[in-house]
Amino acid sequence: MIIAAAQFTARPCDIEANAARMAAFVTEAGERGAALVVFAELAATGYELEAITGGDGRLVMDPDDPRLSPVREACRAAGVAAVVNCPGRSAAGTTISSYVYGPDGALLTRYDKVHVTDTERAAGFAAGTAEGRFTLHGVRFGLVICYDAHFPDCAVRAAADGCEVLLAGSLYGRGGGAQERVEIFPELARAGGLHVLLANHCGPSGPYDACGLSAVWAPDGTVLAEGSATEAQLVPAELPLG
């Protein structure tokens, strides 16, 4: 099975432009034989926390939001699943959510970020409470979003629940953030004995200048594929699964 991370510079608060960019990556993923493509944290809007929670809710999306229809249509056309991260809503408030669309464009599952940061909480984001799991072509996947990955028990629980791959949509900046991802993700893979994929932003997003370097790690922590630090691109890796 080939899975892929997609990294690009999101246009701030421009859902239509970002959805078009994601749809193009889904199409490319299909052309390159990938079954699944994963996008970075808040790829649909950019990491624009105050704009998301401080407005009138126009940047918040449900899974069937028409602005995401280009992505869903691309999934159907290419036969590729996609993990799309965007501002969501729950009974608790505004969430940082991953919507997983299957190769038919239908929603497979939804995951709301559990470990929100202090900055995100102060901006008005609510934490999720449930695990993110789905099965595609007989392979079970787990989901985390950025800071969730700093808690190795997420990988341990995913493995105990039958997952073989953990998918992370994240935002790591240059400098310290780039070093963090080198330390965190190989350990996450080893902790759960899982393949781990990181989809990161590339370039400016909110207050950060993201470091790119989206990657896939094997269960022993070795790097299977790694993207550029500066270029928007698809980063595929073939896994011995499915």
C-alpha cells in the first residue's frame, strides 16, 4: 500500500483556494498509485486561530461543507482516501478536526484533536474526547493531530486497537520545531510498533514559518520517505501492508 503526505503553503482563511490545492494533490496521489493522502493541521484555512474562533463561524466546517466538495469529488474520481484537517464544531465548541473521506468521497470517520495546546485553548478551541480510527483496504489506521503526537500512549493505544499505521496532520516551524519532529516521530513509531506518517505545513501559516519535511517512518523508527524543507510536494511511501 502506498500512502502519502501532502505539504503546501495554505492561503490564510481562503478555504476555496486551499480545497482546490488539496484536490489537486488527491488527483496526483491517485496518479502515483497512492491509496491515501494526508494533509497538515488546519490545512483548509491555515493556522489562523484568532480568525477562526473570533469571527462569525464562517471558517468552521462540517464534513459535508460544500467548500470541501472539490476534495470529495477528487477522492471519487481518483479512488483515493484523504485526511483533511480543518476547523470543526462539536457540542463542546470549535475543534481542530480531521475529516477522513474514503475513495468514494464519503466520510469514513472524524477525529477531533484531544491534546489542544494552551494557545489553542486560549483562542477558544475545545478538546476532543474520542479516538480516531478507520479501516481502508483491510488496514486499520489511527489519527493524531500535532501536539497529540507528543504523547506516546496515543501510539500504544492505537496499536492495542489493531492499528498498523498512525497518521499525523501537524504544524512544526523551523528551528526548534524541525528538531522536535526528528525526536518525536521515530519514538512514536517505536512506542507503538507502527508505521507513522507526518503531514506538515511548508512555509508561513499563522505565526509560524513551517519547516516542511513531511515524512513516513517504519515501526523501528527509520525514515522511509521525507519531503523538502521548502517545496510544496507530495511525499509518498510504499508500506508492506494491505
